[in-house]
Amino acid sequence: MGIFKKTKASRIAAPAVQTKNRHPFGILDGYVPLGAPQIRLYYALREAVPVIDAAIFKTVRLTGGFRAECSNSAAQTALDSFIMNVPVGGNRHGLSEFVASYLEQLLTCGTAVGEIVTDTEGMPRALFNAPLENIELKRHKNGFDIDIFIRDGGELRRVTRPEMCLLSVLNPEPGALTGCSILKGLPFVSSVLLKIFESIGANWERVGNLRFAVTYNPKNDAVDRAYAKDRALQVAKEWGEAMQSGSEIRDFVAVGDVQIKVIGADNQILDSEVPVRQMLEQIVAKTGIPPFMLGLSWSSTERMSSQQADVLTSELEAYRRILNPVIGKICNAFLKSRGFACDVKIVWDDITLQDEVEQSRALLYRAQAEKIQRGE
């Protein structure tokens, strides 16, 4: 399906998207560690464990915004308009939206694929984030380049315009064509965490919604033994009516030796705080996001230390280095299609992770030091 279609009012039309595909969802059962990307498994992890999903979204947002700069003023004006208004996937606009989805896919799957959609005249008109389900990568005959194939039914079809495709991999293993997701290693830990949550839910369903055991003990005389069944049925009937009265308060009156106990009242539910925290620590360590940013209050302070900020900043800058060639390729393709030959420089916004108070104090100390150096 093409994003743009030819109409009578306009002669510009877009061809069909090369990497169009559906977006399936899998479950967590039956996991076996394999070398190939477990796409459905990773998206299942994000849905099953909210902390993982929040960590990926926060990483994407913390990566920050960017702008593209070139030396030609006319080219800069056209490029700014393209970056701001380019359609993405048919339902969004702006290069930043494409980059955000591209980075999210890269973090989740370890591999990200996109496409520059052009019209019939070869002009870039839209951007498309390609799902990875039906995409296969193969080594080119020259032993260096990578060819992108699409599964069309039972056959593999090579994309017709590979120069319009965008490909990035995260931490690839030696000799591998695909990258490694930041969620690699978390399926087992997450499965243990989900078992704990499932057990907690089952226990609270049993114990939280009180169930009662009503026992009638007949006496040893012949009358009680003869009417034991009838009295038991009567007790059960009266007890059932008393419990089904809803918010109305009703008393239960019985004759004879009747005992009422709460089922499960003597059993103690296992404390899950320690094992849950152990599993979450592994997840947080893998994502690289400080715990308090994910709503986990594990320490007495909620402020990020300078060491944590430096480590997180280095992680975000590494992601930026992966995205720079992709953004540059899109911008250069647009400028060349408009006849501009100037180069593009990608400038990212400053990463601000420290508290405003700490930043202000640092500026004050720097100003005082400069004043002392000037001898004032």
C-alpha cells in the first residue's frame, strides 16, 4: 500500500512501500535461547513487565531532540520544513517521530529497518518504519554489503531500491547480520517474576475473597443422629441466604454444635518483596535506567548522583552515534533531490540529567573561580 496515491490534481505519486508488513504479537511460553532475534518474545516482555516498557520509552525520550544544519540558507529552509512536516507511516509527521520509532525498534529487537518513500519523480515524500516479521537479511556476494529481502508468500523478494532503505543494528555479535536487543537475557528473569505475580494473584483470589467452612457436629443422642442430614441442609440453606444478602447485614442462627472457620486464615502468604526486588534489579541493570526514574524507591534519596548521570549520558550518546548516519542519509537524500550539494551536520540537544539546583551551584562555583583568576 502506498502512502501517497496519484490523483488528477497532482502528478506526484508514491510507489508501494517495500517493507510493509503486519505487526504480530507473541506470548512468553516456550522460550528457548536462540541466536536469531526473538521479536515476538521481546514485545511480549514489554507488555507483560511494565518496567521494561517504561525503560525503553524513557530511553527514547532521554535521547533528546536534534536539528540538521547546512551551509546553504535556501537549503536550510527547505530542510527544516522537510524535517518538521515529512509524513511518517501515514499517521504522524516529523523526522523526530520516525527517529523515535526507529530507536524504539532498535532497542527492542536489536535491529531497525526503515525506508525513504519517494514519489514517481524520485523525490522523498515520506518515511516508513518497517516491522521486522517478514524481513530477512543476507550477506551480499561481495562478502561485505547486506541485502534486504521481503518474504512474499513462500518466496524471498529482494527490495528493488536498497538505496532507499535504512538499516541499523545494536551490539551485533562477530559475523552476525542482526543486532542484540537490550532485552537479551531477560526472558528467564521475567518469567520468574511473572510466576511470582501470578502466584500472588491466585493467593489473593483465594484468601482475599473469604470462603467459610461451616461444620455441624451432631450429638450422640438418637434424635440428632436421625435428623443430622436435615439439620445440615437447613444450616447450609440459612448460611447461603445470609452470605448472599449483599450489603444487607443478616444474622445467622443455628441450633446445635456448629463451627464456622475462614478457609485459608491459618496459612501465611509468602513474602514476595525480596525475590521481586531481585528480579527487578536484574531488569534495571540491563536497561541502564536509574531505578527512581522507573518509580522504584529503593534508596533514601531520589536524586541522581553525578556518577549515574555520567553513565546514563554515555549510553544515550552511544545511541545517538548509531542514529547519526540514518538521519544524515535521510537529510542528504532530500537535499540531493532538491539539487543542493551541501553537507549536513546533525546537532543534538544537550542531555540534561542533573538537578536544577546542582546546575545552578556549578555555574556559581565556575563564575567565582573565574573571578578569582582575574584577580577581582
